[in-house]
Amino acid sequence: MSLIEIQERVAKAENQAGRAPGSVKLIAVSKVQPNDRVETVLEQGQRLFGENKVQEAAGKWPDFRARFDNVEVHLIGPLQTNKARQAMGLFEAIHSLDRPKLAKTLARLAQELGQCPDLFIQVNTGEEPQKAGILPVEADGFISECREMDLPVHGLMCIPPADEEPSLHFALLGKIAERNGLSGLSMGMSSDFERAIAFGATHVRVGSAIFGERDYG
């Protein structure tokens, strides 16, 4: 696959779902990818990227931002509270707000710094014990708490269980977002982003299909 092919598939899925062209943002997931691959994708015009770790993003993106205009980097992996301050200055959006303690830390920092990235609340739609995220039954209350703290909650995010039909989880996330008046839906990855777009995804997270397989060696 290539960036152009993924962009074409996103556009086709938007069209088939009756969505406006350009209504879905493609996040190129650059975690663990070598800098030369990331640079190639930047040179092809991609400007929105996703990283899993604060440390890795801090080492990679300041240099790229100095060389390429209008770059946006979103944190899509878990955020430790002790890395929250650093994350506030590195990312335009955080997709993994997943617990009350982190919400309180971000609210305090937002007051102190006078700014805050767009936030997506991670919902554990599969109720998997090993996975982060707010349980669906607790989502409405947590969204309300975050709003009371003046946090800029832009939408919701989910990672469906690997062995279940993702459409069920996309539909559930969409329902929670709709009843809470949230427009952002961060859902869908390399294997299922077209289905996510059909269920209203506004942000799809695609890595290996753009960059090639990751080398964790």
C-alpha cells in the first residue's frame, strides 16, 4: 500500500457512506517508524500523524516541524500522568483520555498553561480487563465530569477487541457520542477503517498500510 492508495480508499469510503469529501481525517501512525519513512510521507504531503509515546514524539517531531509547515501530531497511545505536562506542549490532540486522575491532571495544567490540546475520551467498548478506557456504562458521567472541568472534549476513541466484529463497537461509540453531543469519532485502523467511516469516523488511524510493517527489533 501507499499513502495515495489509502487516501483514495478513504475518499471512496466517504463517498459510499454519503459523507462530505474531506470529512474524515487520516492520521498516519508513525510510531516506531524510522525517520526516513516518516520523511517520505511528509514529502508526499501528509501533515497529520499519530504517535504512541511522548518520549518518541519528543525526539522526532521538533525537527520535522522546523522543516515542514502545518504539521499536526496526535497522541493515540496511553498517557501517564507524569508525562502530561510534556504532552500538552507536543500534541495538537490527545486521543487517550481514559481515567479521572488523568482528566484532573490535564484540567490543572490547562488552567496553568492557558491552553489544552483537543481531547478524545477513550471508551473500552469491549469491556476488556487488560485494555484502558472508560466503560460504556460510565461514559456519560465521565464526559459530564470532564466538561465541568472545562476540558475541551472533542470526541471519543475506541480500539475494538481483535476477535470481534468492529462494526458493533463503532456503532456503540457513535451512539455514546451522539447522545452527548460530541462530533469527533476516532476509530478504525489499517484493517477496518472503511467500516469505521461507514459508522461516522472523523479520524482514522492507519500505520502499517502507509509506512510498511513496523520493526520492533
